[in-house]
Amino acid sequence: MASIEELKKATQRKGSFRQTVGAVLWSFFGVRRGAAHDADMAQLNPVHVVIVGVAAGILFVTGLVFLVRSIVA
């Protein structure tokens, strides 16, 4: 289990927005090299990853709803 100090250090990471979005999109796709995953874990802020992940999930579901509605209509 991670200590409070480790969690504070993790939230101070300064990964770029592009890196965060890329990591989240690759995780949605389900294919990721181990070395790239380890590099992301060392650089990315976990709070940013969660926020981008939730936003990407909402966009994905919304896109599917609009796609299905346009096909059915």
C-alpha cells in the first residue's frame, strides 16, 4: 500500500497533456508496451489521468449514442 508521501509525490508529477491523453487512449485500445507503460507511470500525474479517462469515457459513450441514433433514424 502506498504511503501518504508517495501519493503526494505522485500528484506533483508534470507529465504533458499530450502524454496523458496518449496514455489514456492507448489504455482504451488495450495495447501498450511494458516500457512505455512504466515510463508513463513514472511521469504522469494520476489525478490528470483519471480526469482525462473520465472525459474520454463520456465522449466515447456520447459518440456511440449519437452513432446508434443516426443509424436507427
